[in-house]
Amino acid sequence: MKKCSVLFLMLGLLATQAPALTVAGTVDGTASADTRVSGWVVSPYGQPVQEIVSVPVQNGRFSLEVPTAAPTARAQVALTPQNVSWPGVIDPVSVSGQVQVAELRFFTYRDQNNNGRRDEAEPLREVSAQAGRATLFIAWVNGDATVKANKGYVADLKRGWNAFLVEVGRAVSLKPFAADIGVTVRLGK
């Protein structure tokens, strides 16, 4: 009987996790053969803290599978109105729920030694993932929370990874991101 209860508890915990997240799309610009697109958890100030996923660009395309695992504790911060500097967020900001958060941003780098990961000597270049006029925003939280801000911004965050397409105009539009939506990252010069 005890084994059965433990199994149901484990299944219940797994069911509360957000499903795996796939981000696929194209690279706009010239990508060398050693270019990789990567997802990094960043500090509230935008500094890369932990690489979560990285893939090579192949024929101008990429497909990232964001792992369901939580970012390391050092990559997480308390979600407060003071540290929300996300796309489309304009003061005043309110946060319901006391949770830890980790924001994921996209970067490219040249894997010059072809070891499949970034090394200190390989500079990172931040890129945004766009779907039309919308920017892809991804955050992980350890519990449910809601972030509200000016211009109608409302992000209902569920435990695990959350992905939204954010479009800013007279109002802020947040729509759930789905794996069948392709994004574009622009490399610049």
C-alpha cells in the first residue's frame, strides 16, 4: 500500500510541472559553421548566469529543447516588482505569490573549438527571438504567480517553464507560446 501511495505522489508532482519547451526557428544573418544558439538564465540585470541549452545552427535553422529541470539555485532570484525588467513591463508592477524566478534569454556564440559548449574565450552575443512583431519571453518559476503591470500586462506564471509572445503597442499583448510557432533570431553585423 505504501509503494502505491508513493507512486501516486510522484505522478502528482510530475503532473504539476510544465511540459517540455521547444523553441525552433531560423537565423537571420550569416552564421558561420561553428555558430550556436543558446538559452541562458540571466540575473535581473541581464548578466548570463547559467547556460541551460545550446544547439548548432544548421542550414540557417535551430531547434532548442529547454530541459524541464529547474535552473540551479544560484540562477534563481525572488520574484519582486523591483526585479521585473521583462519585455513589455512598465511601472507600476505588482506580483502575487512568493516564488523564485529565473529568466531565460537567447545568445549566440562561435564554438571555435567545436566541443559543443561555450568556453570563456568564446564571446556571447545576446539576440532576441521574434515571431512577427512579438518577442519571445521565457521564465521559470518554482510556484504559481501573477505579474501585472501598466498597459494591461498580465503574466500568469505556472510552476516550471513559461513562454509568452509579448507585443507592445498601445496595450501590451501576452499570448502563450507554442512549439509550432517559429521564431527568428537576427545576428546583426
